[in-house]
Amino acid sequence: MMQDFLSTVILGNSIQQLLIAVAYIVGGFFVAKIIFFILKKIIKGFVSKSKSQLDDIIFTTMHRPLLIGIVVIGFYLGVEQLSIGDKLRSVNDKLYHIIIILMITWFLVRLIKALIDQYVKSIVLKTESTYDDQLMPVIKQLVFVAVWSMGIIISLNYAGYNVSALVAGLGIGGLAFALAAKDYIENIFGGMSVFTDKPFQTKDRIRIDGFDGTVEEIGIRRSRIRTLGGTLVTIPNAKFIHNSVENVALELTRKIVLQLGLTYDTSSDKMEMALEILRDINAANQELVTEEAVTFFAGFGASSLDITFIYYIRKGADIAKTQSVMNLEILKRFEVAGLEFAFPTQTVHLAKD
């Protein structure tokens, strides 16, 4: 009676074949659960006790791809027990090879990422240069793209596809693809120009296309700038090809131009005194400003005698604080000298009858 039941055919397969196929598939899940328990409870304990970080990295990166791979093997063996015809069996073989190779590729990508974060990143953070800081994310992305590309090509090759013909087919449609991806490719070339020309680095303050801020990230396709207002702006790298970049971080000094106006009752002696006071103020604050100050009687304004005072704040000095110190010093010294600042005024003469 049982033998007759097991021999019953459903969709071209006996119930016995179907049960065996289900047993393989379910068994794959159970085996994966058992291995997961062993890895988590036993092997992880041994790994965590070792002084080396390498075994911890391998354990952490391999367990998920391994478990999924076991489930895939169980599913493959289960389907192999069925009478599904040569075409479906061929599809099953190809899918099996593709998924297994992609699982291996996934494991390699996770392993490389973990190794870079554990060993390379710590070395990069210790260096003073920011060039390697901005270069490391790009190298990581290129390595990941290369590994995934190799994995996909190998999986297609094992699945029986003619990779050479596929690459040739991609070459035929390459022109159309290039036209469609023009902006994308242009951004990549823009990123390459940033890394080769090095107009700026991460943590530099730059001005470009109306934005003023600090560079937080430089990627292959786009870069991010934290503006002075606190917002994060993502800029396509093509902008760095078509626009001028002003690197504020590389300025040797900050030029400050002051326009001062004295009242028209200021005598020539007082004017000379005002010019001398400005020179003295600049000379007395050499820790904040350079010696290259320019002071001159600029002309006769509509309601004031104009003085132009140009000084240069040293690199590293607090720009806002330096301007405040200089302005307060000017105000105090002019008050003591009896020099009055002018403001817009008009004198009206009334004609007598």
C-alpha cells in the first residue's frame, strides 16, 4: 500500500522523488542551522581567544556566504532528484554554478573590505597627509568593482556562456552606452583629474560654483562639501573640470581692505597723524598681520576725506578675531588723537532776499 502511494506520479515525478527532493532542500536549511550554531557557539569562542585579528576577520566574513552556499547546494541536490528534462536540468546546473561563484565573490569582497578597514585604514589615519585619506575610498571601490567583475565573468563562463561573444556584443553597443553615460563618464574623469592635479584635499576649504565650504569626501563620481552654513552639498566631479576652484585653505594671507572717512575739518597734520597711527597699529600686531601694509590718503569723498588701509592677516591666525583687534585699536587710537569719522552730511546755504 505504501509502495503504491510512493510510486504515484505527479507532474512526471513519483511522490518518492518529490519527498527526496524536499528532504534535500529542507536538509540544506537544517545543515545550515547546525553549522551556524557550531560557528557561533564553538568556533567563535576559539577565534576570539587568539591574539591575531586575521582569524576573526575570516570568521566574520565567511559565515554568511557559507550558510547561503549550503542552502543553495541542498536546493541543487534536491532538484537533481527530479525528472525535469534536459533543458531544465541544464538551467539548474547553470544557476547552481552562477550562485556558488557569486557567493565566493561576495565572501572575497567582504574579506577585502574587512582587511582594508582593519590594517590599511589604521595606517592611513596615522599619516599626516590627507591625500591617502581621500585616495583610499576610491581604491576600495575600484577593487570591489574589479572583484565583482571577475566573479560575474567566471560565473557566466562556468554556466556555459561564451564570454568572448558577450564582450564583443558589449563592444557593438559601446557607442550607444557611452553617449547615454556621458555625464557619468565625465564625472569619473573629473574625479581622476582631482586625484592627479590635486587642486584640493579633504578638510580643505574651497569655493566653487557659488559654494563655500570644507571638503569632506572626494569620490570617483562626486564629492561632498560642508558649507559654512552647515549644509552638505554633493557636487558632481565634472564641475571641477568646467569651473575654477578657489582653494581658500592654501591662501598665504587674507587681504583686508578698510575704507575710512574723516570729517572735512581734519587738517593736513591730522591726516598725516592718522596715516602714521594706522602704520603703527599694523607694526604692533605682527603676530596677527604681516608687514606688507598699505596706507594712503585715497581722495576727497562727497562727505569725507577718505583713507584706504590694506593689511594682510597671517596664515593660521583667527580672521574674525584679528579684524576685531585691528578695528578696536583703530577706534581707540583715533579717539585719543581727536580724529573724527565722517558720516554722510549736507550743508544747505540759504540765499538772503
